[in-house]
Amino acid sequence: MSNSTSSRTESIAHVVEEYGGDIRHARQVSTLALRLFDELQPLHRRTETDREYLEYAALLHDIGWAEGRAGHHKRALETIRREERLPFNEYERRIIGNIARYHRKSLPKKSHTPFAELNAPDRELVCKLAALLRVADGLDVAHTDAVREIGCGIHPDRIVINCTFSSPAVEERKSALKKSDLFESVYRRRLVIE
């Protein structure tokens, strides 16, 4: 990680904490999302800059919790777009905000104005990265850092995520699979968690 990236990450973490966010959970989700990104590089073929967008979106995905759980994914998008202390330009705010917005609930749709405002390549980028974020967030649904390590096996019909858990992690497996809808659509493979 470059000094610039590290500085941005710490600046983002500071803002998350000021909003009362669970920075430990945010960092765990970020770690898991980046691991998925790296393991699935042969499929998505995204850039190092895209990897940074995923990292930042993962750190910020729950920033909307300050006003409660309901709708916090939508508030995350709005907060990322307007919070002046976040070290992003306007383009980055739109991409990172949309990735964070789709970490839960509905899938990206052209009827969602902030998503529709993106061009086709950027919509594809948001979908590929939000798919990883959804699964990573599911793997830490209890905010307990139950997943210690993950690796991925890529097969023609499925992607197998091999997890090392610190506990039985039944809730984490169930949640990650429940949130695999976008992942399976984008990567055109069934998700299996072992």
C-alpha cells in the first residue's frame, strides 16, 4: 500500500469513527473484500485503483448507521457524496458511494438515479465490486471477526470460498450466501462457502 493510500485509509477511518461507526467491523469487511478481490482477479480483471475503491467503500459501507439501521445503505451513498472530510474527488464519490450503497438490500437498478447516472463501464465496475462487498459483509454479519482466512477456488459452474473460522460461524455462512445474489449474477457462477 502506498503512503498516499495509507493516508487516505486512515483519514476515512477517522471519519467513520466520528460518525460512530464500528471501525473494527469496517476493517474486517475491508480485509475480506480485498481478499476476495485478489483471489478472483482472473475473473473480474479490475485494476489496483478499483481495488482501492473497494477498500474505501468497505470501510464506509455502514457510515449511514448514525441515523439507524433502516435505510443506512442509502444514507451511506449520500454521506459519501457530501461529506467534505472524505479525501475523494467527485468521480470517486460517485463510484465509492454506489459500491457502499449496494452492500445490502436491493440490487443495482437503472431506476436508482445515482446508479443510472453512471456510464455503462462504471455501472459494471460498481456491480463487480459491490458483489464482493456484499459477500464480505455477510461473512462478518455478527461483527465478531469469525473469519480468519479465506481462499477461493474458481470452477466453471461455481466459486468456492474456503474459510478458516474461529468459531462454527453458522450465521456468517448463512448471511454470506443470502447476500450472494449479485455475486452469482455478476460472476455467473454459484457461490459455495466451505
